[in-house]
Amino acid sequence: MANIKSAEKRARQAVGRTSRNRSVLTRLRSAVKKYRNTEDKAAAVSATHSEIDVARKKGAIHKNAAARYKSRLAKKAAKKT
């Protein structure tokens, strides 16, 4: 356990951030899994892109990671159709 007041505060803040990010990342992973398991890839791409944008906006993932995820999804959707 932290002994310094600022370190205690950082630990409290980390707990809050972790719980917020966990819910956002869970939604993101669920959307990607749903995309993989669906037959209509074109319709699922927009919903998955939306979840990626939400995760980026909330700071759960880095902007380059979001761009990479979206690029890979679009590439796979184009390949399937």
C-alpha cells in the first residue's frame, strides 16, 4: 500500500479508470466477436466501427490502435464481399 498521499490518490484514480475502461473494452470486444460471427459483414462493420470510435473517444484505446482495428475490419469486409 502507498504511504505518500499523492500515491494513494493515484491508486484510487487508477481503480476508477480501470473499471470505466473495462466496460468500454468489453463492449468493444463483444462487438468484434459479433462481427466475426455474423454472415452480413457489411452491416456489422458500421456497428463495430462505432464501438471502436467510442472506445477511442473515451481514451480506452490509442488513436492509432483504433485506426488499425478499423482498417483491418474494413479490409476483411471488402475481402468477404
